[in-house]
Amino acid sequence: MSALPWYEDVSPGRGTLPPRAWYARSDAPALSLNGDWAFRLSPTADAEDQAFAAPEYDASDWGTVAVPGHWVLQGKGSEAPGEYGGPAYTNVRYPFPVDPPRVPTENPTGDHLRRFDLPADWPASGGAVLRLDGVESCARVWLNGTELGEFKGSRLAHEFAVGHLLKARDNVLALRVHQWSSGSYLEDQDQWWLPGVFRDVTLLHRPEGAPRDFFVHASYDHVTGTGTLRVECEGDVAGRVTVPELGLDLATGEAVTVAVEPWCAEVPRLYEAELAAGGERVALRVGFRTVAVENGVMTVNGRRVLFRGVNRHEFHPERGRSLDLATMREDVELMKRHNINAVRTSHYPPHPAFLDLCDTYGLWVIDEGDLETHGFEDFAWRGNPVDDARWTPALLDRAARLVERDKNHPSVVMWSLGNECGTGAGLTAMARWIRDRDPSRLVHYEGDRSCADTDVYSRMYPPHAEVDEIGRRADRGPAARAQLPFILCEYAHAMGNGPGGLADYQRLFETYERCQGGFVWEWIDHGLVHPVHGYGYGGDFGEELHDGNFVCDGLLFPDRTPSPGLLEYKKVVEPVRIADGGPGAALVTNGHDVADLAHLAFTWSFLADGETLATGPLEVPALAAGASARVDLPVPPAHREGAETLWTVRALLAADTAWAPAGHEVAWGQIQVSAPVRPAPPTRAHPSRTSDRITLGPGVFDARTGVLSALGSLPVTAGPRLDVWRAPTDNDDGAPWQPDERHGPLWRELGLHRMRHRTDEVLLDAEGLTVRSRVASGASDVGLRTTYRWTSDGTVLRLAVEVVPEGEWRVPLPRLGVRLGLPAALDRVDWYGAGPGEAYPDTRAAARLGRWEATVDALQTPYLRPQENGARIDTRWVELTSPTEGVRVEGDPAFAFTARRWTTEQLDAAAHRGELVPGDTLWLHLDHAQHGIGSQSCGPGVLPEYRLDAAPAAFSLSFTPLG
Ligand code: GAL
């Protein structure tokens, strides 16, 4: 066979400059080449010749694309797929035949042209480099008709020396980009395949004698409180480094030790500095910090750190992985506001400006290489590039481009080789190179359980019990591994409703020194704007192979609205704990790694039956990190006897920060003072009967079936009856590769979505109405004996439900409660219970007791693939009203309610939100209990304590019509 074309050979490229540090500001001029570029798309790599690269080429009949951008998300019509093809989503599978390093003949190829003039003040002396910050998957580059070279490595920066080719006017930059290259085999991350020039293109002037590269070393000695600074310039370049705030003026290469404040994610102290060398002044921001592993624990500046992290892919619903600075900033601010302190840049180095934001705002970063070969796992890793020496230069190139570009960011505390590549000598070579080049940070890689190449033991999605075992250092494994700190580089799969069990993980992280936290998978749903579905996922863009909505598993919806999962995470990882401190006191614990509490202001409020009776400031000492104190609460205000009373104590930002204004809530806790006193329900009213109806207080029933048909003047379109079905969540459905039971499919198999209700008895007595029934599905011998007992005091109608399971129930129930239909006009909801958001048994940390109100529409959580959502737990009472009528429901004990304009069956059947069409009934679920949520869409199932096993149960609900 003839030699492979360059895009198919395994080399990383040719003609590029060695990688170097990225920096945001220098006095050397720069010219952004972002903007509209002439664009031509061809179906194969060789459909068009290279004549377009010649300066005189006439591209007037070409289209245009915006750079940075992905061509598949542009083009006329933006149909799915559009004029320039479409996005495609696969998780593990390569969407092309696996025959490395060959790629398909159908290889969409985008030719890009940009003409530019140099600014009038562009210096005549010196050189210039052309920098491309990200091109997927590879590019061949020409300037003014001269070929510069070619490169692979989509999310890595590539530079070419171009000074000798530049003209004052009418330069022509030409790029040929192929969607597929040998590099695609190294970029099998779980995300959309999105070709294009998706990051900035910049021309940078290089002043005469300017350093080619520099390395800022800034360590911190926590014993002496001093920092040591040394800025190393490549080659013999001599320069000066000044740090005005520290009064420093030193030569490059020289080390100086002075008293400094250290950098950490909680207090991101940066010193403005300047490097002046060979005609260039570069602005530096120096953060002093030292990363170490001491006695099996990772420390920064001598203190254990606890990662409250997320995995962040770069994603925007319209622009894919092409992110502008405002979106990056929004991500960082949202993270900070939700108590997140760490990011893993899954699974490639982010746009470099993102790391500047992490330095500024304070986030620990695991910076990951652009590397994943997961698709080889399906073939027992046969042919895996990380275990094939021919690929090692490409792997080392990726390691170097990661480290060199990002080495000057204090926020980066670990280098990660990549993700899900199995094992191989190529990874070892990368780790060696990184350790040699930068021994000041830890090396991370999850895919090798031997941990031979890593400084931390890292896992994804282990069950709680295993984390507990690892925490106790009782896990079996290589001896060296037992000495390493432990992190979860991925856990708590945030797909659809969930993740459940976050608080249970956090308890383990706060119990065991070795367990240093984790990174929730993942930050944002990758739902792309779609002409029909609003947001589309895998399969919505005409892909022949796809992995459905597995790409929508984030804590943010695609438009960056926080999902309930993010609110839960914020509460679970709050850095201050507020608990019951005994009579009249709160116990406040500072859970920060470093910061004291001086930056927070505390408040108390006193609630009676959910109503806030009084609030005020609470004096809390500026506790040091790790310290606790009992803080006296005031004398409770006067309140109704028998009311349920509690304190809410909140920790708020005392002053504005870069990421949130003063008053932003960081943490809170509730302390119950007294439980409600409930009077015994009276049963004064007597039922009466005509031939076709029974009347009991405000209740009107069908005499034959015993089913409620009206409450006073309010029609009940479907009387309450037992309901155990919920539209399975992604976590209920589970992932086939997870070991735990997958309840969604088992529920369906058992027919819980098609239960039948047999009426056995409708019995009237002097005190009320009793209806006995058996609820079961076809082809099944298990059932639920259900008794509905109705009584009334004349005003309130009370329903007591008793459920006794029959037969051998092998699976838990999705839910246990009643469902009823009411007029759709009742669309205002007021309640006293835990809120304001949805909550389930294992996702309930963020729900606090209080009075809440919402519309029915606002109660819905817009998961991209419709599924169970919106339950409000611990409800004492709820009122559903229209301007003219309504109903109040009280529970004994408290219950969960869900109100929707569609049935569970319709919710279950829908694949996209737009398929849910409001009907003329308001469907109200009043649940005694729900099964937990878990994280089984890619992780462990529901913990035993949150299972809803079929067992005898009794609960009551009181209905009052509201005029
Ligand atoms: C992990 C992988 C991620 C993502 C996740 C599931 O195995 O590292 O990239 O695929 O599972 O969403």
C-alpha cells in the first residue's frame, strides 16, 4: 500500500513550533483572525485539490462560516442535519470502522480562507507566529500560498512561525480541516463529534529577542509563611521579573523567598507581576502554592483539600465547544455560587482563558490531556494506541501541549493523562515526561488500577460501600496504591432526575482523611438547539449510530439553568454546617479547607407552621477552618400553641465577591423546636345514599364503585386511587454495564405501568364509606390489597388508605400513593412542606421547610428526556386553586405531591419535552412514599435505606373544598 496521507499517519504533525505557555496579556501586538471566513465543504478529503491555498484563488462562490465555530452547527437552514452536515453523538463507540490509523473515505473536509491586512502599526522588526487554539480534528495550513505544515490534537494549541511570510496587505490564510484523522482515534470522548476551527485564530507579533517560553515557579512554605518565586525563560534570554506589591525586581532564573499570602481556591490570592525580556513585557499573575502528598493525603500549602468538584466539558447549546469568554465566566461564577471548588477539565484542556478565570475566582483544576481511546474496549483493547509504540510520539506531543500551555496557572494542581484509554506503555511515557518537566504537580489517570503512573488513586462511580472500604484503607490492591490519596474523578451521574446519594458520599469524604472528594459527572447537559425538539440529543440529527440522551447528564440544563441536582450538590457540599446545638443553640462548623468564617454573616429566622415570624442577625465567631461553636439563638417570638416551630439559620456573604453579591446564601440549616400537635380527626358526618350516589360531608361518590366524583362544587374528574407507577428516570432505567438491579425495566416487566383495580367491596356504615380493592397487573400474581376508608366532619373529607402487599414482591415500588384528576383551572399551588424544588428520598438535602407557592407549570422540571420529576416532599398541606375554587389537602403523616397537566403514562411515552401537551385535567399525585433515585444511569443504584419495598402501609389525606 502506498504511504498514508498525512491525516491518516500516526504522527502528531509537521511544521509546528514547540508548545509554550499561553498568556492573556503582553505588549507585543496581536491580531485576532476570528470572524467570518470563506468556507467550502467537500464530502471527501480529496474531492477538491489544493489550488484554493494559492493567494490568487477566487473563492467568491464559497459560503462562509464563523470562526471560531463548528461548521456542522452552521450553514443555511440549520436543519438537522443542515447544509454543512450535522453533529453526531456517540459515547464509547467510534462512529467509523475501527481500523487504526485509517479513517473513512467519507471524510467531511472544510476548506477555510481568510484574507487580512496587518494593522498600520504592526512592527517592522521581529517575527510573528500564527496560533490556532483548537481545530477538530486536524488542519493543513498555508499562508500566502506557502504551506506551513499540519497538525492533529483538536483541543490543543498549535503555532507556526510566519514572520517571513507576512505582507502589509492582502495576506491569505488557508486551512484544510478534515473531520476524521488518525487523531480521531485518540479523541473518543463521550460527546458530540464537532469538526471545525472552534477556538481562536490569532497572529502574534514576536519582538526581537523575546523569550520563546517561560515557566513561573511559585511555591509556598506554610511553615515559614514564605513564597519562593523563580521565573525561568527558555534559552539564554535574560529578563527581569517585577512584583510591585512585594517590592520584587529579580532576574529571570533567580529565586527569591519572601513573606506572601498563599493562593488557594478559597482565597485565590494573586500577585500582579511583569516579565520584561527581549523587547516584550508579559503580564503575569503569580499565585504561590505547594502541592504535595503527605502521609497518603494530598495537601496544598500543608493543608488537606477536599474536592467539591465537577467534570466540565466545554459546551454551548448553539455553539458546541466554541465558547466565548462570557460563557466561560458564567460557568465559573455558577460553580462558585454553588459551592463548587474544583473542576476536572474532562476530557481535554479547556480554552486557556478558562484557566485564567479559575486562577482569578479560585477553583482547583485537574487539567486533562486531550486523550481517550475508549472505543477499543469493545475489542478487549486490541490495537489500543496507548499500547502501541508507533503512537507514542503523538501521545507525548499531547502531554507536552497540555503541560506547556497551562503550566503557569496556580489553579492547576494535577495533570491528568487523559480518560478511559485502558493501560499501556504510552501512558507511562507520558507520565514520565510530565513528572520530569513539572514535578510540582500530581499526575492523575483513572484507567490504571495499579496506579503505577499516578500520584492519586482515582476511580469513577464506585458504590458508597467501596468508598467506605477505601477510606478505611481496607481495600485490596497493590501495596503502593494503599499509600495514595483517593478521589472520585467521576461520580454521581447527573443524567435526568438525580443524582441520588450525594449526601451519603459527602459523609464518607468528611469521615475519611484519605477520601478527598470527587467530581460529579457532569457540569452541563449537551443538548443542542434543534428545530423541532427545542434541544436535541443523540439520534435527533440523523445519525446512523448514536447513544441517545446519554449526552444529557449535567447539573445544568443546556441553557445553563441550574437543575435540581445542582441545588442539591450546593447544599451537600456547603462549606459551613449548621445543626442543632442543643436547647436554644445552633452548632456551627466551619468546613472550609482554609478560610475562616469572617467573610460570612449569619441570620436566624423563626418559623411557625412554615410562616416566618421573626428574623435577625446571628453573631457567629470567625471560626477557623475545621472549628465548631455552639451559638445561642434568641428567645423564640410568641406563636400559636401546638404549631410546628423551627429555626432557619443562614450563612450569607458579608460583602460582594467577584462571583456573587453580599447576601448570597452559602449555607443554611434548620433546627426543629416543636412538632405540630394534631387534634384527632372528628367523624361527625353521616353518609347518605341515593340510587347512584353516596354523599359524605363535601364528598360525592359513585354509589356502585365508591369512587369520589366531587368535592363540594368541585368536580373530581378521576377519583383518588392507588398509584405505584412513575415514568422511569434515566437512573431507574440504569445502564446495562452497571452491576446493580435495573428497576425501570423490572417494573415494566412486572406491569406496574398497567395496573388494574378490582373493586371487591363498597360498604357504607353510619360513620363513613369503605372501599376494598385489589390492585395488580395482568400476568402477575402479586398484588396490593387496598382499603380506602372515607370519613368526614361535615367540612373536611378524610381518606385513610391501607395497603397490604400480597405475593412475593421481588422489586421495590416506584411510588406509593394515590392519584386523582381535578379541573385544569386549578393552576396555582400553595403549600407548606419541603421546597421550593423537587426532592426525593435521596435527593432531599436542598429542600427546606417553609411556605411555598408556584404555578403548576413551574412545578415541572424540564429534563430533556421526559421522566418522573417535580415531587415536593414532606408536605404538610397543599392548596390548588383557581381564582374561584380549589382544594386543600392535608396529610397525616406528611406526604409528597406532584401536579401535572399530563398523565404519568404520557410523561413516560414522551421522548422530548414538546410531546407533552397539557390536557383538561390536572393530575395530582399524593404520595406516601417514593423510591429513591440513585445514580444508576452510570453508577450505583438506590441505597438500601432509600428503597421503597412493598410492605404494609397506612396513610391519610384530608380534602377540603375551597370556595
Ligand atoms: C465515564 C466517562 C465519561 C462519561 C461518563 C458517562 O465513564 O469517563 O466521559 O462517558 O462515563 O456519562
